[in-house]
Amino acid sequence: MGKGLTQFTRRCALLALPAALILALTPLKPAQAAWPEKPIKLVLPFGPGGVADVTSRIMADKLSQKFNQRVVIENMPGPGGIAAARAVAGAAPDGYTMALVTNGTAISVAAFKSLPFDPVKDFEMVSMVGTFDLVFVVNAESEYKTLGDFIKAAKAQSGKLNIGTIAVGGTQNLGAELFKSTAGLNVQIVPYKNSPDIVVALLRNDVQMLVEFPPAVKGQVADKKLRILAVSSPKESPLFPGIPTVDAAGVKGYEVISWNAVGAPKGTPKEIVATMNKAIHEVLALPEVKEQFARVGVVTHPSTPQELMTRLTSDIKKWDDVIVKAGIPKK
């Protein structure tokens, strides 16, 4: 019996030998390299120098240090952010080309009859980056000490008061249109080419209030030439302590939150999205990053991918409604 067992064992060993040889001769697949192993490009739909560019570069610098790979900003301005969006949507979904997605992206979907991209279908959402308010500002010598004062005067002088903003269809302009419709006011929304022109118009009393982003009026507010009456977010901004929200001033339900975020081409692996999301959260938690963002009126605000997608889709619907009510022709 012992002899038969030995022969059986030898036979099994001989049968197993070819399989062992095959395994030995088969080259092992190399372990998948950890992402990122080369520079990452973040494409912005704006030119250099603006709030989005400044904050993106701050974040990119810290991400570069964290990944030990450069995160490179590529400015690609153009109408509706179309050029930048197309460049990213058509890129390989490997995590090495990403996009700055903003509330302006949502506005473009609402403002154009058709776009050559769909941010909801063509992008993976990664994370929010920051949020920033609109501010409602009057001349420091104005009789309107509160937003409630302005609303009361606008109702008493129907059609006679003007609100200045920049170009039709921008966040500031649509924020003013939303204020007008939500408050039930008959006021004129007057568009200007740029922010300095609106400030001059306000100082001359050509307009009685302006709606803008904080950096555009920061200097004049500090010099006490202009006064902020309200902010557009649903709760008091940490950057403007003591300044009430438009909602608290009596325009119930009013909310405009401008935001910047990061998106990637559709099909980017979930592991890469998760790695970038985690890195963004860690970078935005750094005290020096929070401080640098605050200098340009931005509050760091990382999120989950799903929270970002919810914000994008809700803003598309919101701004579409505003554009229709304001009678702004779609491009």
C-alpha cells in the first residue's frame, strides 16, 4: 500500500510539473502605478488674474506638493466656457486633464440654446473648491442704510431706481434679476462693460445700487466710499460679519452662491476621483489656504462628488427660470 501511494504521489507531481513551468515562465503583470505619475492639467474657462485663476493657482500649488507632481493651470477663456469644456470632455479619462467647473457652467447651459457639451453627462464631478457671495452695495452717502430701505423706496418710486451690474447674462446680472423678481420690484437693471464703470456710475448716482463680487468693490468699501447692505448667500458670510443676507433683509428665499469646483472627463476611474477629492479636502483645510482664499472673498468649500452634481443640476434649473422670467434671449 505504501508503494502504491508513492507511485500515486510521483504521478501527481509529474502532472503538476507542466502547470508549474507555465506559471514560472509567464511574466507577471506589473503592479498598476499609483496615480498621479505625471503632471495634471487643470483647464480654466477664464483668463489669468481673476478670482477663479488666483484661487485655482493657490490650490494647484498645494496639490503639486502633496502629489509630488505638478498641477498645471491652463487658461482657456471663451464665450460660455465652451472651449475649455470641450478640451476636457474630449480628453482621455485618465485623471491627467481636469476642468474648473463653476456656477458659470450652469448659467451657460441655461443661457445657450445648445452647447457642444453637457456638463452633467460629459463630466465626472470631483469636488467643490470655494464659494463666494454677491454683495449689494450703495454709495456711502446714500439715504439707504439697509436693503429694506432700498426695497421700500423702489416700491414707492416704481420704475425710477436703477441697479448696476456687468454684462447681461453674467452671475451678477442674473443675481440682480433674481432679486428684482423675488422682491417684486419694478427697477431697471443697467448693464455696464466692467466693474470700474459701475462703481463710477454709483458714485455719480446714475445707479442707486450695484450688485457685484466683493473684490470689485473692496477698495472703495475700505475707503468708506461705498457701503455693503447685504450678501447673497443664505446665511451670514464669515468674510462679512454683521452684514445681513438678502433673505434676512426681507426677500425670503433669495439665494445666490457663486462657486468653483473640479470636474474630470466622463469615465475617469472612481479611484482617481476619490484620490483627487481627498487631496482637495486636505489642501483646502490648510489655514494658509483659507486665509489666501479669504483675501479675494472666497470661502473654501470642499464637497463630495454627489453634492457637487446636485448643486450643478439645481443651478441649471434655477438660472434657466431666471433667464426666462427676465426675458433674456438665449444665445
